[in-house]
Amino acid sequence: MLKIHQLSKKLDDNEVIKNLSFEINKGTITGLIGRNGAGKTTLLRTIAGILSPDEGSIQIDEKDISREPSLRTQIAYMSDTTSFIKQFNVKELITIYENAYPSFNKDQFIDALTKYKLPHGSLRKYSKGMKTLLYLLLTFSTGANYVILDEPTNGLDPVVKRTVLQLIIEYASTNSVGVLISSHHLAELEKIIDHYLFIKDGTIDAVSTMEESTQQYYKIQVAFENGLPKVIEDDPSISVFSKTGKVAIIIVNGNKTEFMKRFENENPLLLEELPLTLEDLFFIKDGGDLYV
């Protein structure tokens, strides 16, 4: 188990992450979501060892990696840019990763290159999608028990994006690896994660699963002759997701049966429940634009 315990980090005297605690288990995929500037990348880089924490600890199986540096090879990190790998050829990258990770599986990596039809030499003719896939294959070949991915599908076409997501799912389940993935693409993230962490202003605002969230929140489409009644709009348990003419989509935190009776008492023209998504939960937690 990878345990983050009361972790804090300042950048330029600004406390970017504040007293964060959570756990990542092997064989699970955890999504890290939050607005730009919430502290996601700083958190990932601190866990990966690129930044040093000011307070708190990062532990693997109850052992603090600051006291046992060899444990760092159990964490592999893929950044949100391929600028690091593009300056090398495939042979050089293999050497770099073999030196950094004692358990790097060269044969597995070479086989994967062949499977995904990636050239074994220079990266000069690699597209952005090919570089991302290569970077991901390198990361997954490290033999690390925990993999951290920062926006791995940014800028990819739908075909490569689908391949990347499938690869993440297969690798996590087959190799019993714990994956922590940050992404703004919530619709695709929802399809692959077991849990999500919502970070806001440098703190963890929520840790949950979609199943747990759908037991707490639900999404309703309603229409009233004179628009959304004020008694509904002003209720702190109700978040207005959108309004178009007489129709409103709202997200409710509370007892479904009780709220549905309240809506029916207001004589709605339309009243139906809609599927709750990760984007909806993002809206509840931080409001405003879903992609910023």
C-alpha cells in the first residue's frame, strides 16, 4: 500500500498542498481531479520524489521512503509532457530506465513496442500519440508497484486515447499495480477508475467511488410552467446544473424519495432522473466550468 500521510508542500512561500492524507492500493486505479492550480501536479511530483515534502511522509507498506530511498524504485512517474523522452532514442531510453529501475523488464518493453508497431530506433518520426504510448510503455515496464500518470491522454486522437486507456486498465489489473492518474477529461476517467480524489485549494475535499456518490447525490431534470420555483432554487441541498427556459437540471444531496415528493408538490411539467457522472460531481464540489 502507498500511503500519503499529512503531506504539505510550499512553492515560493505558497502552500500548494496542505496536510494531505490518502492511500493507493495495488490493483486499483484512482483518479485525481480538481481545477487548474488546485495542487494536482505538485502532489504527483512530490509523491514521485521530484519535489521534497515540507511536512508529512510518503510510505510504502508502512515504511517511510525518505528513510529507505531504495523504495523509490517502487514508484514510477509519467509527466504530462513527452519533452523528456524525445531527446533520446529507444536504446538510450532503455539504458536510462534500466539504471533507474532494477526491475525494468527490457524484454516486456521490446515486445510491447512490436505489439503497438512502434519503431525501435530514433523518435524523429514518432507522432505525439506514439511518443505518449512509448512513454507509457516505459513507465509500465519499470516493475514498480505504483504508477503515477499526469494527464496521459492530453492532445491524443480518439484511437490512441482509447489504446492508452485500455493499456492502463490491463496493466493495473494484470500486474496488480496501483495507479494514480490525474486528468481533466472526466468522462473518460470515469470509465477506468475505482476511486476518485477531489483536490481543492491544496486539500483533499473528497475521497469516494462513483457507487458511493450515487447513493448520496442524484441528478434530476425538471420543468415548471413559470421556471424553477424559488423554494427549490434557494435550497442549499440543491445545485442548479443548468437552466434552459422552463427546463432545469439539478443535482440533489439528500433523500431521493423526500425530494421527489417535494418536486411533485410543485406540479412539474417534467420530472425525471438522469445518470450521475463524474463531471456532475466535479460541478457539485467546485462549480463553474468543468474544464478550466
